[in-house]
Amino acid sequence: MEAVYFKFILSLGLVLIFARICGELSERYFKQPAVLGELVAGIIISPFLLGGLIFCDPIILNFATVHNPFGLQGDFDIMYIIANIAVIILLFQAGVETDIRSFIKQAPTGLAVAFGGVILPFIGGYFVTKALCPDVGIGGWLFMGAVLTATSIGVTVRILMDMGRLNTREGSTILVGAVVDDIIGLIILSIVIELAQTGEFEILEAVKIGAIGFAVWFGLLMIGVKLHKYISRYLLNPFKRSGTAPIVALIFGFIVAYLVTLVGLHPVVGAYVAGLMFSACQEKEEIVEKGRPIMLFAAPFFFAYLGMMVNLRLFGAPGVAVLAVLLIVAAIAGKVIGCYIPARFPGKLSHNAGMIVGVGMVPRAEVGLIVAAAGYIAGAISLGLYGAAVAVSVITTLVTPAMLKPFFKRQLVQVSQPVSDNSESSDST
Amino acid sequence: MEAVYFKFILSLGLVLIFARICGELSERYFKQPAVLGELVAGIIISPFLLGGLIFCDPIILNFATVHNPFGLQGDFDIMYIIANIAVIILLFQAGVETDIRSFIKQAPTGLAVAFGGVILPFIGGYFVTKALCPDVGIGGWLFMGAVLTATSIGVTVRILMDMGRLNTREGSTILVGAVVDDIIGLIILSIVIELAQTGEFEILEAVKIGAIGFAVWFGLLMIGVKLHKYISRYLLNPFKRSGTAPIVALIFGFIVAYLVTLVGLHPVVGAYVAGLMFSACQEKEEIVEKGRPIMLFAAPFFFAYLGMMVNLRLFGAPGVAVLAVLLIVAAIAGKVIGCYIPARFPGKLSHNAGMIVGVGMVPRAEVGLIVAAAGYIAGAISLGLYGAAVAVSVITTLVTPAMLKPFFKRQLVQVSQPVSDNSESSDST
């Protein structure tokens, strides 16, 4: 059995090195963010392409899937645990590097952005599916709407960090928007699942779930803002002498990431708020500095693994292509317009900054995949609709880095709007 | 299914935070190395004690074991992958922090130490088992001898790093000794398994396995020593601009860790030699600095997980206790004497340094457990003998930190023998 464990070591090493090489190529020769190269690396070495052709092994460059483990029904993907660990580390680090005052200052704009970015894509997803697949019924139409409302914070945060622009007004707005989006998404998902399963739903129950999620998240943020002195004194100080206070902070991030899942939130939203809690502490700089190498090592695994989940052949099914293309258009246009308008007008961001917010909210990535999988398992959507939902998640993720880039460039020329610049970010990928 | 993944996040967080708290308590109040606290933390929160009482969950503070995955026969422990990743990071970091000249200078002494540390414990294990369990037969006696020859490099390396004494003569001697020990162990294990299964063995075949293992390992070391300029130029330089050269080095460590397993070596031995290859490069300092936080975060998981594997009740079986106690005495005395003599006399180390080498080679930890499990699966040893072998692996690991400490202290007073001091190590746990 030992040899099986060694295969995981190889798989980890191969995924990371391919991700790093493609990330470097992406930056150097295509002038694109590293994260795009990592996603593409994943697609290339996925079990559906290179990995399947070369290794033909259930573990090496594959999903290492176990059927019905722990007495549970369903497939269990072992490497996905490491992908989860990686994205938690990334979002925790993003939280610590966030300027908490700027985050709170942008909260009203971010809130408006989140709602704008939910309403338009939801309507788009609902009506596109209704027009092309009238037989699916209201449950399926609603689900495809729900898929389009999702926002994956990971890709955009990574690009913001890599470009040292996390703590700009647009950066903070995206962060607030993505967090609120997760909470709204929670409400929508609980409604559409109930509707698909029982044919009716309790709006009050769904709002309650959302309210609890929001209360927990906001409570944690307030603990960080108001009680950061106590966090320093009782949580970090005991570990200062051994130099492990930043490590303890990160471990705390893991525990908070789990705790928020108990009220239905996504663990990355917990990891992010845990990071925010420490960003108010005086130990912030040390945590940022020590956390960076851990993040640089782990995060590419998450993005490469996202890429590995893409089965390009799935998009070839008849009928899926047209639906997928229209949904992708609705997904991109819905988020860009739905987020740009509140960012630009009540939010008073510049045109460029507004576009960064709009485009930055586009990627659905793993959140879209999770919603789609939930719908497929609940029986609300067919395999064809599932394939289209996967296409939306993937394409919106892949186009974002290239779509964001020009607005960053133009902004640098025009003089940007930094609230506080994060010097730590400049030496990264 | 998502909730299952979240449980792994919680488990990881709990293991790490308990390990860190106990590590800190161990250092501060018991004046023992952090690694002892981490091992004890693991024992306390193991599924056999606290974890089993509180959570009663197949994942949270448990082994997350899957039966017969990937069409294989046997149990597969998911969290053990993370433990493996952690110990590879630790040994890679130890390799980079090693002064490669000092390592090579101590090679002859280390070689003698390895042989001394194999012969005495093997004889001890063989005769103790023969005397107490005459019915087991030669296969079982040889296996218990093999269990006692094992050396786990992890615990001692961690203590040496934590005390900033990796690059002393005794530190280098232990490192050489542990590496050679792994190669000798490979030969012995292949002999005893063949003997247990077929009743005879080919000494030539066994020596061939060992020779290949040694050749691969030595070849990698020589590549590092002779070609480090090319490693810098072709492997690290392309990633310098993005600041990820240290990350690429670590990923390379994972790949080498896997490659050496193809010739039967343990992955940590590969991770260590990969680290050594970079320790000759001009980028050494940067790799050391960026690698430290990753190591500080990951390594305690390995030690806590080692502790979690200890089922204290297993030692209570009748007859096991006496055998276990005698084997432990043979294991400790055999290594200390067998390694002290060659370190002291041909090696010309001081009494204290010789004792550090002798005691430093004592822990069997996971290597002893792997050998014992191989013997149990091959049918060479009974469950009783297996329990005794586990006891040897655990107790030799737990006593080492406390046994080493006084010699370090005395040596500091007497003026130590550093070949080159590693300033990076002083700010650690």
C-alpha cells in the first residue's frame, strides 16, 4: 500500500510543476496573469487529456476517486481535499493582506454590486434556459439562473494580489461583493433545491438561512475590528517567542473556514473573514510575510485542479453548445453590467475601476460547479444542462484574467485609486 | 458530499492547533523540544483517546480510512497523504539547510555509525525475540531484528533544526548515518520478507537492490555537488523574476522524493537529497528563508499524526509488555552503543557529540511502523509481536527528545563543535 501514497506525492509534484511552468509562460510570453496559465496547465494535464493518455492511473494526474467511502453514497475525490486546503490558504492570505478600513468603507458599494451581479445573471440564466429548453420546467430554469449568480472569489483575488491591487477601491468592492454574493447564493440555492424537490418553497425559511449566514460572518468581522487587541494578546502573543504566531493565525483560519460551513457558507468565505480578523492586528505584517510563501506554494494547486476538472468533450454534445454559448454571454454580460452600474454610479468609481469590478465578478469557477452538481444530484437539471453549466463555470473563469488585464494597464497609465498600497504584494508571481 | 471535505478541513485545523499548543507547552514549561509536545498531542487527540470519545466520526480526528480503494486490497488512510507531504517538506528543508561540505566531510564517520547502529540492534532484536518467543521461528526473529535496525530521520532532524545544530559535526554524522541506514534497511527488509515468504533468500539479489538504491542516491548528491551551477541556471533562474524559484525547488523535492521510491528508497531520503542539491546553489539562502514558514506550518502535522497512530491499549496484551520492554532496552542500548563507538573512535567526536549521534539515531517512528506492518502483512510476525514492534517504534521516538536535551545543554557550556552555524535556524520553534 505504501506505493499508493507515493503516487500521490508524484501527482502533487507534477500538478504543481506544470502549473508553475504554465503560470510563468503565461506571464512572460502572453502577458497574462499566472492564474490563467495554471488553469490551462490543469486542462492540459487533466485525466481527459494528457494525464489520461500518459499515465492511465487512478491517482497520477487523475482524481483519485473513491466510491461510497465512510458509508456515504457518492464519489469522493481525495486530491480535492488538497485543492480545498490550497484555496483556504489563498483566501486567508487575501484576508490578512486586505486593508480592513478600505474593506468597510467599500461595504455599501460592494453590497449594491453583489445585488446587481445577482439579479441580471439570474434573469439571464432563467430566460435563456426557458427559451432553449422549455421542457425542463421551472425547477431547471431557476437552477440555471442560480448557476449564473455564483461568484468565485479565488481567481479575481489571486489576480488582484499578484498585481498588488488588493487594497484599491475596486479591489475592496469586489471582495465585499463576492462575500455578499456567497450569502445571497446560499439563499437562492436553498430555495431552488427545495423547489426542485418539493415543488414549493418557504421564502421565510430561505431568508432565515441567509440571515444566519450573514450574522455569523458579520459577527466574526466585528470581533476582528473591535477585539483585535484581545486576539493579539490571547491568541498570538503566547506563540510569539517561538516565532509561530503567523502559523497559529493560519491554523485559526482553517478552523473558522470549517465553522462557517455549519451555517451553510462556503469555507473560503470563512477563511477570508479569519484573515480579515488578523488584518486589524498589529502582527499583520509578520503574518503577511510568513504566509506568502505558503500561499505561493499551495494556491496554484487549486487553480490547476480546477482546470483538471474540465472535460472538453462534454461541451461537444449536441444542443449543449448553443445553450452554453448563450448562457456564457448572459453570464458575462449580466455580471459586467449588473456590477458595473452600482460600482460606477452610487459607488462613484471611475469607468476603469467599475469595469474591473464588473469583470472581476465574472468567474464562476468552483462555485458554479458546486451549484451545478447540487442541481444535477437533486434531479433539477439534466446531464445536458449540467454540461452547459460546467461550460459557463469554466469559460467565465478562463476569460477573466485576459479581460481584466487591459483595465489594469489603462488604470496604471491614468493614475489609479489606491486606498492604501500593499508593498508586500509586489514581489509575488 | 461537500460536507465530507469540510470535515477534513476541521480535522487538519484541530490536529495542527493541538500540536502547536502542546509543542509550545513542551518547550516553555517542560523545557523539551516542540516535537515531543506534538507527538504527545497526537496521542491525546488520537481516535483511541480524545478523538474517539468526543467526535466518533470516521474523519474528524480519525484516520479517514477507506477500504480497498482503486481496486487495491487493503486500507487506505487519506490523512496519511498529508502527513507524507509534511515530512517531505521537513526533510527537503533540512537538506537545503545542511552544509553540504560538512555533510561530505562526515560521510566516513556517518557510514561507520550506520553500520554500528544496524548490527547491534539487529542482534538484540533477534535474540530477545528468540529467547521470549521461541515458537515464532527464524522469520519472525529476523523481522524483529529488522524493526530494531530502522532509523527515523524526522524526529532528530527536527530537533537539530529547532536547536540550530543541523550543521555541527554530530548533526552531519546523524544525517549521513540515517541516509545509509535507510539503504541498509532496504537490503535487510528485502531479505527478511523473501525469507519469510519462501524460506530462503538470495543475498546477491538483496545486495543488488541496496547497490542500486545507493547509486541513485549518491548520483543525485553528486549532481548537486558538481552541477549546481546548471541547476541554478536552468531550473531556478527562469523563475527568479516571479520570485518563485524557492517554490520550484520545493516542488522539485517532491518529484525526487517520488523518484527514489522507484528503487525502493523512502521518499524522505529523496526529499533530503533534493534539498542537499539546492544547498550547494547560490540561491540557498532564499530557498531556506521561503521554505521555513512552509515547513513550520506543515511539519507538526506529521509528528502529531505519528502520535495519533499510537493505540496505548495495544500494549496491554499479556506477554507483550515484557517482550516490548526488553526490545525497547535492546533498541535504545543497541543504537546508542552501536553508533557512539564509531562516532567517538574512528570519528573522533567528543563524548557529548558521540552521545548526541548515538541518541539521535534511536527513534524508529514511522520507519519502524512500516517495517512492522510489512512483517505482519507478510505473515512473518503475529499480532502480539506487531504490538511489541509498535511499542518499540513509539517509545524510542518519545524518549529521544528528552534524552538528547541534556547533551545539547552540556555541549553549549563546554563549547560546541560547529562546522558552520546556521543563523536561519535560531528563530524557529
